[in-house]
Amino acid sequence: MSSKTYAILGATGQTGSEIVKALLPTTNHLNIYARSLSRLESTFPNIKSAHNVTLFIGNLDNTDLLSSCLSIADVVLSTVAQNRNEPNLSVAQQTALAIIKALEPKRTEGTVPTVVFLSSGAIMPDKNQEIHYSWAQGFFHWCIYWVYTDLEKSLELFKANPWIPLVVAAASGLVHDVGHEVELVDDKELASGLESYTDLAKGMIMMGDQGERWHGKHVAMYVNGGEQIGGNPAMLLRYLLPNALAMICPPLWWYFEPYWPK
């Protein structure tokens, strides 16, 4: 397989850093876009001297800088995300708009890179319309309402710009664990309920590599041959209290915001 140029957005986050770890030792070139060089270097101390890395340091609203980062990429891997239920959250929408605006000059050239955009399996369309979900699933979805609403609106922005070859990475419940064998699936019923951040990173790279096969689709991961993986899924519950409070009384979210788990 020939080498590619990957533009990585959100490289200091948990998924983004796993993508960098996976691609850094390869012959591929990495255009890494980050807001903070110091935070990036705290995770990757030798990143400035890496022979296959070009750094772009700035905010996503710097259209010229972002366009420079994306314009020579074969694949854009966007991992900018927030899993805390901040009222009126718009992180995903702002990221989508920034990508669309930065790629606009490539539209007439017909050389727009594949964009793999991190989303959630919870909003992945069901092929089986007869599926009925439990009250627990409904409650969890309610607790993450603003996160899911932000993601849904960001995908609507991409849908309004069909010239962008989009792949939606439908992440399942994420835990800290080692990497596993990963298969890509576009059927929600086949997706694993849990996956590690390493699995997600591997899956997003695969989505970009396989390009046209997944364009326009929500793609999830089937990991470890369906066998239970490690990690502690109960840790996911620690997010429910602040997220639920954000729904019941939004001011409480901002009042206690410094104490919420990140």
C-alpha cells in the first residue's frame, strides 16, 4: 500500500493521540493540527523532530492555516469531540463548519480528501426499523442529549455539502484497554458495545484507507471477534450525574463544571 498524507485534528485527545501513535512509525506523512504545541509535546516529546510530521498550531477558526493542513492530505481524521453534556454544545458543529470552509477551495479541483469524522454509534441509523430500545438506553441517550444533538447537527452540515467524501466513525462505549482485532461494519446490530481508544483509532485509519467503500456511511467497529474486552464499563457511569444535571437544571452544569470528569 502506498504512503498517504493524513491530516489529524484533535491529536492531543485520547483518540487522536492513539492515531498519532499508530501512524508515527510508518512511512505515511502526518499533518498534525493542534491548538497547543506544549500540550502536544507533553504527549509526544520528540514530535517537532519527527521526519514525517508537519505541525500546524492554531485554532480551528484559522481558515487559512487549516486549509494549508487539509489541502495536501489524502485523508482527514477528525477526532475533535466532547463527551460532556454541556448545554447548547456546538463543538462538533464548529469543527464541521471549519472543515467545510477549509476544503472549499478543493471543491472545484475535484481532489477533496476523504474526511473521517468522529461521531457516536448511538446516532447511527438502524437498518432494522423494528428495533425497540430499553428504558435504560433511552435514559442514557437523554443524559447525553446535548452531545448527540451537536453530533446530529454537525452531520446535517456535511449532508448539505455532499461534495465532501464523508465517512462517519460511529464509536461505541470507549474504555481504556489494549488494541484488538478490528473489523468495520455498517450495521448497528453488528457493532461491538465496547471498544478501546486504540481500537477506535485503528478503525478510523482503516476507514480512511478503504476510502470509497465507506463514503456516505456510518461505520462502526466489531472488535476482538465479538469476545468481551477488558476495561471497566462501569466507569462510563461517572458521567451520568453531571450530564443528567445539565438536563434537569442547566445552570448546575456551569456551577460545578470545574469538578466534572473530563
